[in-house]
Amino acid sequence: MSKFSKALLPLVLVLSAAACSTGADRAGAQDLGLEIVSAPAPRAETPPPEKEAVNVSNRQEHFRPPSGGAIPTKVSRNVTPDDPLRVMVIGDSLADGFGIFMKQMVASRGLPVTVTNRGKTSTGLARTDFYNWPANFAPMAASGDPDVVVVHFGANDNQPIRLPGGGSVPYDTPEWDAAYRAEARKILDVAAANGAVVYWLGPAPDRDSHRNALLTKANRLFRAEAQAAGAHFISLPAFAAGPNGEFVRVAGGTTIRAGDGSHFTVAGYNMVVDRILTAIERDNPGIFMPPSVEVAGLQ
């Protein structure tokens, strides 16, 4: 067996053996983003807001014009091998998987891209008492200075929304929809304040019908908020679901979803990452020089 095959084997085994996490003090989903890393770090049950040091020794500072509250649709600076595109991935454990495989794909294709993976298992937008994404994303964006932010939420949010001042908003109510959209807007506002282009991923369907009901709704809510703010929206069900938007494990003859019914296989993660990179290149012609094989073939 090659060294590459040996390295991937533990990852494939873990993805195939995914299981739910349902502790009362957890965020409530079966996320396992940290488990797809060979040496997972300990998980804090109530993580404090992250404070990150600003390190500018190995990167240039770039002026970005004020966004005026709107998210830019294109990257506003020149990207070179010496000053590569900075992509930050945020969200739940599926986001963690996209971040892991994006790092591998840009390296294998030799693209001028650096990927900062901030995906965090068992997190979402509903439980700010467990992990407050808008509050934590602000210092991440300020210190990381991303050109592009890739966002994925939803898998852990089929539960009441906990309010910062106490109390909660009951799940599956019009009030919940409004509160959930407000949390999404906070993420978009942080990105706008930092001049970052956003690719918001509409979550793929889940095998669990209760969770899938939320993911179906989340696609609609996220699309509306993303479009209102000027962000790009990528619907995963458009290419990772059946003809009627239903959950499928196999697409195009390839097994794309893991055995837990929520996460992706290696092939599935790579399929999504390829779509994200293609969208970035489509919206920013010439940003990858030379262009990727996919785009070059269209010229």
C-alpha cells in the first residue's frame, strides 16, 4: 500500500463509522468534524470567544475600500503566488471537512491559495450559549484578513435558539425563522465590515427527516439573506441530492455521503470543494494563473 493510501485509510474509516453526539449540554447534532483529523484536539464544552494574535510578518497589508454594509462580489486585489488568495472556511463539522479537503485540492492543483479552516464541530447559529459564531468570527476575520469566506451552517440548528440575554425562541415558529435570519445577517455583517467576498453554502439534505426539514428551510433563509447582502449562494442540493431534492448516498455513480447520513465521503467533500473553487474562478476571471483545467477547457 502506498504512503498516500495509508494516510487516507484512517480518514475513510472514520467517515464511514460516523455516529451521533446527543449530550444535553452539546449543540445537539451528530457532528464529527474534529474526528476526521488524525489527531483531534480536546473539545471545550463551552468554548470562550477566541482571541487571535495578528501576525503580519508573512503577509502584506492590503487596502480595501469601505464596503458600506454590502459584501463585494469580487476580490479587489491582485493575487500572486507570493501573495496568494486567502480563503477562510467557517461553520460546523461539514465546513471543517470542506476546509480540510480544500487545503489538499489547492495544493494538488498548485493554485495560489491559502486556506484557513475554522470549521468547528457541533456548532451552529442556534446555540450562542455553546459557541457564539458572530462574536467569534469578528476577531477571526480581523486577524486573518480573508479575501473569501466560505460559510456552512444548519446541521446542528434544529432546536430552539438561545438568546444572549437569556431565554429562547421555540423551534419551528415564525419567530425562530426571524431570529435565525438575524444570526445569519450578523455573519454577513462581519464579512462586509472586513471587505470579504462570501460564498454561503446551502446545506445538502440529511437522511434524518427532522433535521432535513430544517436544512430545507435553511436553504431558503440563507439564500434570501445572502442575496440581500450581495453574497454568493451555492446550493448543495442542486448537485448533491436526488431529482426532487431528496437525500441520496450515490450521485453520478459515486458514493458522496457517509454512513451517518449527514456528512460526506472523501469523494463527496472533493466534489463540493471543486464547485466552490470553480465558482471563485468564474467570479474572478484570471485569479488562478494559470487557470484550472476545468476553466481552461472552456476557453
